[in-house]
Amino acid sequence: MRPTHTRRGLGLASALVAAGLCLSAAPAVMAADSGDGGVMKLTDAQAKKLEANVNLDPYGDAGEKADTGKKPAAKTPKSTAAATDPVTFTGKSTMEGVLGMGATVPTGKKGDYFTVHSRGNVQLHSADGESKWERTNTSYYEDWQVKPLRVYQPEPFPIRIMMGYNAVTPFTPSSDSGYSTGDLTGDGVDDIVFSASVGIMSYRPFTSPGSSLPNGTFVTVLDGRTGKTAWSKLYDYATMVKVVDDTLLVADVPSLNMNSPATDTTKLTGIRFSSADGKLTPSSTWTYDTGETGDSVWGDIQDLGKGRIVVSWDRARTDTVEGRGRTLVMNVADGSVTWQTDSMLYSRQIRVDAGRGRLVAVEQSDVNDALKYEIAAYDLKNGHRSTLETRVNVLPTALTVGDLTAKAGDEYVVAESSLDNYLQVNANTVRVLNGADPGKLLWSQTTKRDADNATKGPNTWRLQVADGKLVAAGDDDRMINTSQNVAGGRYAATTVYSGKGAVVWQNKGLAGAPMYQEVFTDAAGTHVRVIDQSQNIRTFKLTNGKQQAITPLQADISYAQSADVNKDGTSDVVMAGSSNGVWAYSGPSLMNGKPEKLWRATVPGAVHDMRKGDVNGDGKDEIVVAADSAVVVLNAKNGKTLATIDGGGQFVHSVKLADLDGDGEKDIVVPTNTLNAYYGDGHKIWSYAAPEALGDVVFSDPSVQDGKVYSSYSKLHSLDVEDPAATALAVNAKTGKAKWSIAPKAPEASSDGVIHAALTYQGTFASPEIPYADGHAVVYTWDIQSQAGVGSTEANSPHTYMEIRDGRTGEVVYSTTMGGLWTHGGFFTDDGKLYQAGTSTFRKFSGEGTEDAKASVLGQTYNGAFATGPGGRKLLIAGSEGGVSAYDPSIFDSAASFQSSLGDIDGIGFRNFLATDLDGDGNDEVLALQGDDYGLDRLADDLGGAYQVFDNGIHQVSTFKLS
């Protein structure tokens, strides 16, 4: 976790450096040897820096370091202050979410397709997007019989299916050939094979039958008909797999695995199988051995047809050995070499120009020698190499060959990235060359770095030609320094060019994919299919870019509500999260280990809040979600959309349901840059806006009581302005007219006398059970600068300041300083007491004349609520970083410094939870969920800060029975 007070201060500093406005800084490349003719050479340090900027990271953790192998420090011994009977969490079902970069692969003749995700999920989908079968990380680990060597690492990390591309050097564990399809079982249905790194990043050594390796890559064949594992084998580091003519090709690179035997060499293996009872057995095998034990990698593998393949591999330059690339044409049946040709450049990508009888390759120099690449041609008959074009001081990122002009022969298309003086990409250019005369440029299109981005700019990672058009997939660097596109992890660009270079259509933002696009043709025409970075499968018409279909995948699930969806008398669960999907599952099925999906709905964006209530007067609860750009009302029975309330381009992060006008139907309150109220059918009741002179403001999550709607607001990016204009507000619930509006005063604990922000997330709370103001109290939360508490010697820092006001008048009746900024997780009440959940802390407020109670707990908790445990006992359930815990309410009466839990769920990706009775026994079960990473960061960003939480766990929804 990286709680940050201000994002824009850092952004300004980086912008000044990037602009050359630092007096003592010299451009990094100018310090390098420029070589002859102005061609840049890079030092090792510069090359490493450049790799981070021109490298497609499909796993979302490029900054993570490998595990050092050290055992983590022991936890603080548990307190016995609340010595009560323990609580056991027993797992009943698990649904794993998709993670990482996704790709689609067509299969069969009925429009079916596979989806492959870099973090392990593989599914077969029918043409309408429905999943026919699914494989998950957990299922692979069971098949591979992986057992951890470290007893303190029982939980596995997600596998890493080989994906991605490094445009600086080939000598990295990335590959765009990490999966392939073909009928290996002989049943007439395409199977799918992939290579997945296991136990290397992050480090988790293991044992697995049939191998002495403590980690490596499992090459696995899944039966395309059933999804079951047909064959698998552990390799040192298989970077590429490909199925050609019933032969599985496996390209292994031992030098990428520090645990591989020192004598293992870089090899290509061809395997043919016999099939029986759903299993594959190798029937014949051949091996091409490079003889290289040092740094060497495979460049590319392509099918040439007629039983031939082209393969390339590279040997790294060292102080004693020249770098080299070798290209070979081989017989796929026995591995015999037809011809081989060496180059002084590294082979990166190869494509086939069948019409001219040659291979077209992008070959790259070692960046320590020169920042240069060539487009080379190899005669298919004899391997004669010729250079078609040379480019300097740019990096090649993608290559394709295809007919764009309807003239004789194909064109050659290459994408390249240029750099600024600080080794940051400042533009990417797509260049179309005349295949008959490659020195002739037909046209080019350049995408420049966004004006607000002073760091790494956009790259183009894949090119395809279809129906005389060029389809390009790449980065979208807009807002890359904000929560909306952190490190480019949410936006991407899909661009379609005409044969003459005009942009036919373009999707930038949430609907694009950075690399893996599928162009396919059916009876309805030609289409482009992508999986966006929010995990939605989108299909577009090639000719005009019209979206024809969207299928949300179940990714991170952060929010859930219980409701009797199918009217069987038991509670079911409706859930949603980071993709555009909302799902309903049978409650009993979650308890019997076989989750049954009742329906799936598609909404405009990721879900950041979910409520249930009767908003249309039919006597039945509807499901209402805040879906990033809109509020959507769903029929709880079937998931059909009843109303959509557009957010007008604002961030829609929460909804509140309450009967505002006394007609018996709940209405919908939505905070954005205004405070808005709607009927259940989406028609607006009223809207309240802050004074126009303040400019843009951000309204907090509202509360409703006593005929009033309570909220607060402060200026957009208020943490960075001198006058934040923080305001506590109460409006008439029927009319939206202000009842009172008050600027809060900073407490004595404040170091500068300023209320810096009205906190957005759970920013207000009203309940008749709050023990102040005779049942008319409302709580507000603010940000102040202060020390940690009375007697603290720490420096001043941002803290959460809480006020309890009389909702009738706005008068402050109680106030206190709580934890640091972004540590507030919400309020709840029980038995006439107010409770607050903060990071690793719970607070109880019992009313006037009593002392507040604070309970610090072991573990990084975020939220909490009371639930009914085994035998009807009251439990405090808390979601934490990597788990869910149960506490006894007596922790508030203990004098111990830290309280231990009665029981825990351990799961690296867990953070939120739902406690509800699923089996009708009167006791609550617990569903462990993920956190809303983007939603919380966006809320912090709107106030001028950042809140980023990362983990490397398998993300899943798990249901637990408490005993």
C-alpha cells in the first residue's frame, strides 16, 4: 500500500525534470557514446532504464522484485485479552476471477473462441460469449501436484502464462508465443496449449512429480472439448509453444531460470502424441539443440505450411562473444534443418511473404552497440539474407505483412518508437513500406506522447492486415499520471487505418487493448475482438468500429448484496466489481461447492457501490449499482436493466437509497460534482450544486435521516489548494433546498488551522442509533494536518478528523481526531453505539459523558460490521489486507495494546466481505471479496492524493461457514 498525500506535486517535479528545467541535470543519452553518425549506444544502466519504458508488461507488476528467499519476520505474539471460544472458517466454494492481460483465439466453425489470461485463466466461449468451460490457477496446481517447499508459503501465486514483448532486448522472460491451438488429441476439436511460469516470480519453490526443478514453466495441453489437462511437463523456461501439423513445438531457455542445471542448453523440441482416455502420451520426439548454456533466447516460430517451420534464436553479446541471430527453416516432422543463416543482429519478429517467396524479419542490434534495427529478407528456398531497410535511434515494436493496396504483392508494416533525451518514448510511428521496393515509404502515422505526460509515451504492440485495412493495438498514455490510467494499466488504443493511411476508426481509453486483438470473419462480416484492461470482451465491426457485443468477465469482485433472487426462500448473492458485469448466484449453491449462476447483467462501467431496495413500488427489492459513469437499476429476479442514470461525464462512485418524499418508494441519491436525487425510473427529482464561484467540487457519500440528505463537499484537488472550501451540508430531502450549510472549523490539534478536504469515501453517516443529539446525529469526516495524538512527538501529517453534528441545526456536539488520511473505512451502529472501522483499528462511541473505546488489532483491517456467528453469538467481522477476521465484541473492553482475532481467513487477494445467512440456519456465512483498488484511488485522486494497493495473490470469491 502507498498512501500518498499529493499526486500533483510529484507530477510537477517529474514534468520539470523531463522538460530539462533542472539546472544540474544533463540528458541521459548525451552521456552515452553516440557512436559514428550519431547512432546512439547505451550503457547497461541506460539499457535497463529503457527496458522499463518500452516493455509491455502483461502481468501488471513490472516493478515487483523476485523473492529473495528469506522467511518473513514473525508476527507479533497474539494477545489473550479476549480469551473466548475460537471461530473456525470452513471453505464451501471458491470462484476465481480473471487477472492480467487477456487474448482471444478462434476455434471451430461455430464462432467459438478461447480466452487466455496472463495470470492463468483459460476459458472456452461460445459465439455469444457464454463460457463452456473454465480452468483456473487452483485447478492447474492440483493437476501438476505442486507442493510448496516452504511451509510458510502454503498459498500459491497466480501462474504467469508467457505473454508480452520487450522492445529493447530479446533476453527477457517475455513472449508473444506463449500459447497456441491445434488438434493434438485427434478428436477434430482444437486443443489449447500454453507455457506458464510457476514459482519464479514471485519466488515459491516447490516439488512436482517427474522433475527435480524447484520452479520453472509448465507446458500444459488442455483438451479443447472438455478443458481437462491432457498432458503437462515442467521445463526450465519454455518461452514459446506452437502447434504445427499435429506436432507440439516447445522452445526452452534454461538461462532464464537460475535453478536450471548448469549444463542445460537452449533447445527446441518437437513432440507428437498418441491419445487415449483423455490423456496424451508422447509417441515421437525430436530436439534441435543450440548448444548454448549462456544467455540465449528464441526469437520467433512461424508455420510455413507443407510441413515446414521457420525458427530463429539469438545469442547474447558478451565481452568475449559477439551477439548473433540465427534463422532456420526446419521440417516439423523430424526437426531436420533445410537451411540456416546467421546475422550479426538479434532476430525479433518474422513474417511470411509467400507471394515473393521470402521471409520478412525485424532484426535488432545489441543496444550496447547501437540503437538500430533492420528489416531483413530471407529467400525461402536457400536462406539468402538481404537488408531491405535500416533504421537508427528507434526501437521496433511490431511487424506485419499484408495487402493494403490491392496491387501486386503485400506491403510491409512496422511500428517503431522514438525516444527523448531521457530515454522515454515520445512517439510511435506506424510505417507502411512497398513490399516490392521496401526503401519506398507509402505512408506513415505517428502517435505522439500526450501533452500532459512527461514519462513513457505510447507504443504500438501488434499490427494485422484484414480486408485492405490495417488494425493496430497499442498504448494510450492519456492521464497516465492519474488514477484513471495508472502506468497505462486501464487505457489502451485500437486503431484501424485504411490502405492509404487514413484513420477509419479508433477506440482509445477503456475499450481498447494494448496488444492482443483478434480479427475474424463470419457470415456477418469481419470483426475485431479484444479483451480490454477492465476484463470485458468487446467485438467491433471492422468497417466502422461499431461495438457489436460486450461480454464482461468475472474479475475482481468487491461488492455484494444478499437477496432472494429466485424466490426459493433462501438468500442468494448479487456481486460485481472491476469489470462491467453484475452476477447473481444461488445462495445454497455457494454452500454446496457448486456455484450456480442465476443471471449476468452488463452495466456501463466498473461497479463501486451496490445497494438493494424497492425503488419502483412493486414490493420487491431492486439492485442499484454505481457503475463508474452511470447508476443502473436492475431487476433482481433476472438482471434486466430497468433504468440507467447517466453521470454526465462525472465519476459515479456511490448510491444511497432512501424514501425522500414519503411515498413508500425508495429514491436514489447520487453524489458527483453535484448532489442529485432521482426516482427509481431514472427521472431527476432535484440537484444541489455548490456555489459557482468555487469551481469544480467533489461531494461526499451522503446519508439520509429526518427528511434531510446530509453530505459534504470541498474543491476538486482540495489537498493542493489554499482555500479548500470544505462545507458540511444538509438539504431538504423532498426539494434539495439547503437547510443548513456550514464551513467546519479546524480543531486545536490542527497545525495550520485548515480543513483540507471533505473526505469522500463513507464521508457522512446518519442513524437514530448514534448516541448523540437525541437520535438526530450525523457524522462528518474531514482531513486536517496534525500530530498523531495527544503527547505525540511525530511530525505533522494528514489525519482524519470526525465531527458529530446535530442534524437538525448543524451544531457540533462531539469531535475527535482519528487515524491517518485514507484510513477511514466506514461507520456502523449497534445497540445504541456508534462504531468506526479504520486501518488496524476500531473505535466505539457510547455517547455524552462516556469515554471513547479504541481497539487496535493484529493485521491490517480496513472495514467491519457485526454479524451473527455460531449459536447466535455476536461477532465483529473485519476485512483486512489478505484476509477476513472475526473478533469478539469484548475487544473494546480490553486494556491490551493489540487484540487478536477469534479466527481468520487467509487469502492474499481478500479485502472486502459480505456477511449473510445463506443456508437459513439463522447464522451468517462470510463471502471474502477483493478491494475496489481503482475506485478508492480515484476518490483520493479527486481530492489531490493517491491510494494504491497492490498484491500478487489469486483473486477469488470464497464462501465460508463459521463454526
